[in-house]
Amino acid sequence: MGDMEIRSADEAIACVAEGLDWLAENDASLYCDGESVKALERQGWRMECTTARAVASFEQWGEWNRHGATGATAWIDTVCHVPKKEARAQLRRGRALPGLPLVAQAWKDGDIGAAHVDALLRVKRPVTEEALARDESILVDAAKTMKFAEFSTVLDYWEQHADQDGTEEAAEAKRAERDVYLFPSPYGYLGEMRFDSIGGAIVVKEHKRIEDEFFEADWAEAKERLGRDPHVDELARTPAQRRADAMIEMAARSASARGTERRRPEPLFTVVIDYPTLAGRISQLEQGPVVTPGSLLRWMDSATFERIIFAPNKRGECSVTSRFFTGGTRRVIEVRDLQCQHEFCDLSADRCEMDHIVPYSQGGLTEQENGQVLCRYHNRLRYERPPPDG
């Protein structure tokens, strides 16, 4: 098949089908190694791109009209059984590719996927088109080399610079759409919650604190009951049940505080910046979400703000010979790293440990440059003895 000269689209599609037939008919253990999985992901992205281009061309040529369909997406929905939402997304991507040549090439090559394209299209509008044309190569390189969450953060910052007024308006609109509702049903109470980034961060942090508190209690109960460290599935509650119970506990604690002089908790906002962007748009919450500076204004009188500037000679340090990272040194590293620094982990820094890059036992100093955030698992994994050769 590799030496066959392909002369038509039918032959090309037949070759693709032949390869997929082989994969489908053989056990996945034959192609479950890392290189094969990576290659399958890349080829899947290339197929997404090919389909989007075909759908856009299909709409342009109008073959769908011969069958009485009202549009290309209606035809795809009926004939291909693709949900209209996804058919519209395919068409939107295909239409946009001619105006984003570097994005199109990266997608054709399998370096990025539909999710990256959708993220880039989200920030493409008349007011940002000139900046996007100028910075397309930078954003595509970020999409190629970063984890998707990190790329999304870069894109959020880029959007704030490209359309400052628009991002503020969008942030205010998102806040205006905040909503929580619960309604009784035969299955109990069902509902949904929708918050802006700041409101959501406040709710999530407190909810997570109570959920962790319940986990520790469940773990201690199971350990006493079993006489050993339990497995997660041996705990009294499932993760879903603990999340639900934590929400109930939040309400119960709120109700019990009525009529007292209890002080409302003050949220802590950590503004993450580097020195060159000190005068720019610099707002990012400790947990990661990028927020517009205007979103913080209403909290100026009720929240605690933390400012850390990463610049030469502006460092918060404990003693460099201390055994453990504490105080300002620990906090600066947490804010700098944001999450576990193992490439396959994204656990937030507030749930991780501090680790010496050069081990303390080998003379490594307890200073910012020699510290990193690692979760408990990857911190222990780093110091496990490697297996013997042979």
C-alpha cells in the first residue's frame, strides 16, 4: 500500500479504510505502545482537518441542495448521522482555515487538533484580526508545544492584550449569567450551577476543603475498621457522595452561623506576573484561571490581595540552609509553579509538596531556584531506587 500511486479521492479513502480495517480486526495490544498511540492521535487530527475542509467545500459546491436539504449541516445530520452541533463546528472550522494559514498547516500536519482550532477561533473577531495575523505563528507554536490547559492560559492573556475592552465586557457578561438552581424530581433534587471565574474559585476552594476533610474522616474510619490502610473503594462514601455531602455541609455551616458575629472569610487573590509585564494585563487566580483586571475591582474592599513580582533582587527567602521550604520562599514557589512540575501531572500547588531540585542531602540549598512543586506521588517516585540492570 505504501508504494501504490493514489490517483483519486476514492482510492485515497479506500487506503484509509484498509488501514482502519486492519487496526479494527487486530487486537489493540499490537498498537498500544506510546509511539503508536501518539501516531494514532496525530493521524486522527489530520483526518479531522481533512473532514472540515471537505465539509466547507461541500457547502460551497452545493451538492446538498440536490437532495432538498436546507443546508450542508442538515444534509450531514440526515445522511451521516452527525449531530448538527458537530456538523456546524466542522463547517465553521473548514470555513476559517483559509484565513489562518499557519493554523491550517499545523492541523494538516497533525501537530494540533480541533480543540486547538476551536480555541483560536474563539478569539478571532474583527477587533483582533490584525493582532491574530501578526501573532499567529507564536500562538501555533504554543499550541504545538504546550499542554492544552497551558495553551489556553496563553491564549487568554493574548486575548486580553488584543481586545482589552471586549474581554472586560465578556467577563461582566459571564458574571451577569451566574445562576444556581435546584428543583425536586422523582430522583431527588437536580440542578446546575454557573459562576464567573472569581465566584467559582471561591465556591470551589471551600467546597474542596470540606470534601478533603470528609475524605480524611472516611480514610481514618476505614483504617480503624479494616486494621490496615484501605483501598479507595473500601471507603464509606464514593467521591460523588463526598462531593454532594460537602455541598450540604457548606449550607449547614452557613445556617449555623446566622445571628452570630462570625466574620465572613476573605478570599485571597494572587496576581501572577513577571517583571516585563508589570504594566500590562496581569490578572491570574492562584488556581490558574485568567481574569480581567476589571473583574477584581468589586473585590478591592473585601478580599486580600497578594502581590509577588518575579524579578532579580525581589525574592522572598527563608534561610538557604533550612531543611524545609517555609514562609515566603514556599509561597513564591507555589505561585510560580502553580501545579506539580512532573510533565504528566497537573495537581494544583496547594495540594502538593515542596521538593529540592538538587537534593538537600547532596548540598542543595533551600532557595527559590532550587525548589519545585511536586505532588506526593511524583515526589516519592523521584527518589525510588531504579530497578537493577538485566
